[in-house]
Amino acid sequence: MEVKVFLRNLRTAPRKSKEVVDLIRNKNVAEARALLEFTVKRSADPVLKLLNSAVASAVNDFHLEESNLKISKIWVDEGPKLKRSFPMSRGRAYPIMKRTSHITLAVSEINPKKEEKPVVKKEIKAKKIVKKK
């Protein structure tokens, strides 16, 4: 079972968010939390919130064990750019691009449980054999 959560329009450049995301890729949840709590980057706090949200979803909605979860996929996409300008001398204006990020995180089980399907027993009907004389 895979649980996906999304963080849209984070006001941090994707290049800076990717540094934090690369730290926790393919780690289990406890290890990733510890790394994010002590990472001194601006985007570490929103990614930690996103991870906590994914774990809460997996535990409450899908009845998965928190100790059996790992980060299977995590990636950063570029969001919309906020376009601003910086006034310069002689009436010029330099463009400023304030970049945003979209972060997607997928949490899955380390050892997935095999779901047992109920066995349906079929009744075999005996055919009557009629002998012709």
C-alpha cells in the first residue's frame, strides 16, 4: 500500500528544496524524522510536516504500522513563479523571479502484508446417470 501526500506552492526555490529531499530519500520514517529535525535549512520544517501528515494518513486511514513505513518516493517540482521587479537608476527595472516548489511524498510499507482471500468452497453436484434399456 502506498500513501501519497502533496505540498503545493512552498515559497522556497526547488533547487533549495531538493537538497533537503535528497537527504531523506529511501529512508525509514524514524530515520527521516531525526534527519529533518536537525537539518538547518528553511525547507526542512515544511517537509517534516508533510512526512508527519503522510504517516498520520497511513496509520489512521489505511491501518498501517508506523514502524513498518519507509519513504518510497519523494520529488520536487517547480511551482508557479511570482514575478516582481527591482527598480534601478534611469527608470530601468530588473526582473526578480520568486520561485515556488511542489513537493510530492509517497510512503509505503517495508514488509507488505499479504492479504488472504477467503476461500470459497464450491459444491459439486452429482449427476444422475440414467441407463437406457
